Amino acid sequence: MEGKDGAKQRLKRLLTGNAVLCALIGALAYIAVTAVVALSSSPKQFDLRAGDIAPQTIAATKDILDEATTNANKERAAAGVSVSYMEASGAREESLARLDAIFAQMEDARAFGEALKYGTGSFSKEYLPPPSDVSGAGELSTDITDLTDTPDQTADDEQARIDETPAPPTPPPTARPAVTRIPDGEIQRAQYEAAAKFIPDLTLSTWQMTILLGMQPQDLIDTRDETRRVLSDAMDSMIVEGQTDSAITGIQRQLSVNMPLDVCYNIAMPAVRACIRPNMILNIAEIEQRREEARAAVEPVYIKQGQNIVIAGNRVTAEQIKLLNDLGLLSGKPFDRMLLGGVCLMVGLTMMVFILYLRLFERKIASQPHQLLLLTTLALITIAATLGLQAISPNLAPLAMGALLATALISPQIGFAFNVFLCVLLGCLPRGAGSYAQQMLRVITQGMLGGALGIFVMAGHSKRITTLFAGAYVALFNMVSMFALGFITNSSMSSILSEALFACGGGLLASLAALGLQPALEWAFNVVTPAKLIELANPNQPLLQRIMMETPGTYHHSLMVANIGESAADAIGANGLLVRVGAYYHDAGKLLHPQYFKENQLAENPHDTMEPYTSAQLIISHVSEGVSLAQRYRLPKQVTDLIAQHHGDTPVLYFYNKARERDGDAVNISLFRYNHPRPQTKEAALLMLADSVEAAVRATPQPSAKKIEQTIQAVVRQKVQDGQLDETPLRFKDVTAVSKVFCEVLAGLYHQRIEYPSLDSGRQPSPALPPAQDAPPLSTNPSPNQAARPSPQPESRS
């Protein structure tokens, strides 16, 4: 009975674990890869793509409309239709009326300026714009004397105003002299701006307003009349839509002859540009009608039955491929059963060997469904890219792309084995002319050997740019290998050079495609890579920004844990970058209730008035809440696991002892334990130790090197005795090395400092302040407990 129950339990664990999902992904991968390889390898009656060389002459089996040629002829005829215009009724009257309105506004502004200058009665209240319109121009008064310059206006202020005012265009020697304008300094800049409010239909610069305000009334009238006359003459001629610039140029040429240049360029021409309208506009309806008539007049082009579509030896175009598809000549014949059986066996054998490799040497990868799904995706992408690019040249296929991606996203070991698996499959694909043996030889040299070289270059490097360097090495290797194969199998030097250049391009394309796809695959499969970890360590990451801004005490603690944790990881060969990033985010759950953790408290401690059970649950919940935040912000699974495991199932002893003091020994300690897995990896164990050690040392009063060493040894010993490290691959010598690194780093961080003398001469140096007592002495779980303790009172150990 026990044996039967044990078998049932093992079967239940098998069905509820990842094994079934991994097997399902493997089956789907086999079907997908087999289908792709079989479809690309099975010979068809007319297996052609655009750019291929036709193996034989193919004729139409029935009359068929050549849509591509017919449509091209129709669009060519439509493009040749001439455009037509129609008269825009009222354009002349509208332009002249607008010009009169603008000059009337200019007269108001000029009168306003004259009143400012002379304080005469020529300006009355009706010229004042509403108060809201002159709010930016300073306080204006109806008393003219209040608007004139005051003696307080210094020469420096006036010189600054003159410097900021753009200079007028330099008139030619034969030009008429400019009209007299208001002398500089008589009107302040704010008053120019107030005058400009009288011209809402036109925007004039300060210099242009200076010229306007300096004109005499008759000058402005003459300018208006001359401008109106020239504009009227221009509107009597044809001004075509889209060609108003040429009309404006002609008007400017006429005005510059009959009026001062500064008035022409700065007063008349801005008004003309604001008023001129085309009097001939496009007749869209008629143009479209003509185009439709031109299209309808085009005779359709038909391919007659028996007419040749593709000539043997010629390159097939996209239009010819469409005709063949419409005729049903690309449907092919049924699969060759023997070929299909051979493909199934080949894919099955290669996948079996690859899975055996994973089971023997990469068991962790073999048991993770998302990693298997990633490898399947990489295989399909590489096969698809190879099929697409080999239509241009068989040597242009990016055979090394899958190997480079597998190396960057998983590991060099996986990349090497995956490269062998892919090269066997890619060798089954058709690769142009040549025997099957020649095709396999090309795949082995370019794919297997070239891909392996790229893996060697990428191994041990974390920067994305390394992928480009690896591609350069692959491209060089491919080119040299094609020269070697060409010298053996080919006698044409030009052909050898062409194939070598295509092979070089295939290596470069492989690295470029891998570099472009890597970030997308990292995001889609939530894969952690060195490059991804570097991005997550950037302080601009949203979640890290929240930790920094909302819980600064927790953020500082996380930085300290990251420093000592990474140093310890480097000492024992663990992933130091992963430990650092995990330390940055390990206390993210404190964002939801930062006030309950000591490092974030500025006033009273809320735990002083709370039940110990409630306090413990608030402290314990920060792990679950941190995991939820990590999932919401799509942190990689490895980082999320570090957050979940950094306390294991240790008890919150401070509140447990507090409950015992109140309720006696009957308190259930399980109510005070974290409910998450113990550390499963070296990195998780290092994060747990670094977190606890940093908090314990920080809470030690007047830490010395000896006290720091004793504190660290006590914390590490307690974790080992509590069984928190039992499920990690850490060895005793690793724990010893880690403790030594902790002592070295923390002794440097918390070293004692000398007392500085008082700045007041004649006084004795002030006594050193006692160390901050923000946490009690060492406990068996210092990191979470001390962060939440209400007061620095001692705690008994258990």
C-alpha cells in the first residue's frame, strides 16, 4: 500500500509540475520545426520565389488578366492628366477689404503712439485696448503724462533696448530716405507692445512698430493707397493656388519703387502677405473625373492561353509569381512520403540528442518551460530568416543568428549545443545549385564553425556591442572559408569572390539581426541577461525611482546590501550583478507601508501601540507585496525569486518575544514566520546574508573591527543553524569566504572616525555624539525586525 501511495504521489507531482508543460512544448516544437523543414525541402512543380532563376519555361494555361501591368498602365495614364483651375469668387474684394481693415488698425496704433509721444489730444480713450489686452505692457493710464518716459530710465536700459531691436534692411544708394520715426528712448518697449495690441490681424516686431509709430498720418495714408493700388492690380491678374509667392515678389518690386524701403518692407509687405489670396484654385472634382476617364480608357492587358509567363534561365519577377499563383501553378504536388519520413527522422534525432544534452548538463534549462519555448522560437526565427535570405544567395543566410541569440539570452554552453542542432536542420533546407554534400559542407563551415567562433567571442562579455564584434569575426571567417571551398570546388575567381562576399554579408546580417531581436526577446520571455541587469540597475527605472523617492531609508539600506552582496558573490564565483540588482529591489514591498519600517520613520513608531501579531504580519507582508510589485513591473523571474527568498521562512523574533512577554510560552512561533521559500541559489543566499548582516552591523553601537566580525559570525551561524542555507549550493568554504568579505567591506563602511575639535577658539573639543540607536542589538533575524522595532530596547535570543 505504501508503495502504491508513493507512486501516486510521484505521479501527482509529475502532473502538477513543469514536466507535462515541458513535454507539451517539446511536442509542439517538434511539429513546428518538422513542418517548416518539410515544407521548405519538399520539391514542388513550380517552387519559385521572386528573384529565383526559372528552371523551365512556364506558359499560361488559360487567359488571365495581367493585373499588375494593367494597373500600372492606368496609374501612368492618370498621372498624365493635366490639372485644371476655377475662379475663386470674391477673392479680390476679400483681400482688399482685409487690407483696409489692417491699415485702419495701423492708424489706431499710430495715433496711440503719437499720443504717447506728444501728450496731445489727438489720442482719445477709444484707442485704448481693453485692460486684459494691455496687461503685458505694464500699467497704462488715460493720463498721457503717465505714459511718457521718466527720468529714471537710464542710458543703459535704452542701449539694451536698442541692442535687442533688429536692424532695418539696408536701402540701396538710390532709395528714397526713410520717414522720420520717434527717436529712440521716447517710448518704452512695454508701450510698443501696447500699441501692437491695436493690430490683432497682424503681428509686427518691435522694429516694425517703431517705424509705424514714427510715421505721419499722411505718410500712412499714402502708404495705404499705394499698397491698395498695387494689390488691386495684382488681384486683377491670375494668382494660381500654390503660386502666391511669385505674386508677392512682384508686388514688393513695385512698392519698393514708389515708397521708402523701410516702410515697404516693414509696413506694406506684412499687410500684403496677410491679405493676398489666390483667385484661381484647383478644380479637384474635375481633375479626379479626368483621371477616372483616363483610367477607364486604358485597355486591360491579358495573358493568353499558351503565352509564356516565365522563360527558362530568366529571373522570376514578383509580377510573374503573382500570375503563376493566380493560375494555380504554385500549388505543387503532394508531399513525397519518403522525403517526409526522412525529415521527421532527422528532426526527431537531432531534437533527441539536444534534449539529452539538456537533461545531462543543463537540467535547470530542461525543466523550465519558458526557456524551452525561447529555444523553439529561436530555431523557427533562424530557419525562417535562412529561407528568406537564401532566395538572394545561399551564402547570405544568417546561420549564426540562433547561436548568437542563444548565447546572449541563456549561456555559451546552450549556444554551442543549440548551434549544432540548428546546423543539422539547416543542412536539410534547399540551398540553390550544387549537390547535397556541397550544401552540407557549406552549412558546417559557415554555420557550425562560424557560429562557434561567434560564441567564443561573446562568452564572458555582458555588453550588447559584443554581438557586433562577434558578427565581424563570423563574417571574416565565412569569407575565408568560402575562399577555401571555392579553391577546392570552383575554377572561376569571380564566382568565388561573389560567394565569399555573400558569406561575409551573412555573418554581418546574423549579428545585426541578433542585436535587434535580443531586447524584444528579453522582454517577451522576461529573460535576465547581463545587459538586462545593467538596465535594471539604472536609477531611472520606474520601480527603483519609487523606492528612492518614497522610501529613502530603505533605498540607502539596499545600496549597502548591494555593495557587500556583490563583493561576496565575486569572491565565490556567483553572479555578482544579479545579487546587486536583487538587492536594489529586495525591499520593494516596503513601498506600500513605509511608515512601519524603522529606516523610514521620522517621528513616533506606530508599532508601539499595535498588537505584536499585527506588527509581525505587517513586516512579513512586505515580501509578498514586493513579489507583486516585481511582477507588475515585469522584473525577470530571477530577480523576483531573490525578492521572495531573501528572508526564507525565518521568524520575526522581536515581535515573537514581545508576544511571549505578554501571553507566555504558548505563543505559536509559526504565526511569526515568513511564508516564502528558503534560498534556492547562491545569489539568494548571499542576498539573505548581506541583508541580515548589514542591518545587524548598522545596529551595533560604536562598531569596531572586532565587534563587526563577531556580529557577522553570529548572524551567519544563526542562518546556518536555522537551516536557511540547506537548499542552496553553498559549501562551507563558500560561507567562510563570504563571512571574510563581509568583515572587510563592512569594516571599511562603518570604521570609527576621529573627533573634530570645536570651531570656537579657546574651548575644549566637544565630546563625540553617541552613535544613533535606531535599532536594538543583534537578533537572529536582524534585517526585517530591526527595521521595524519601535525602540532600541534589548531582545533576548532564542
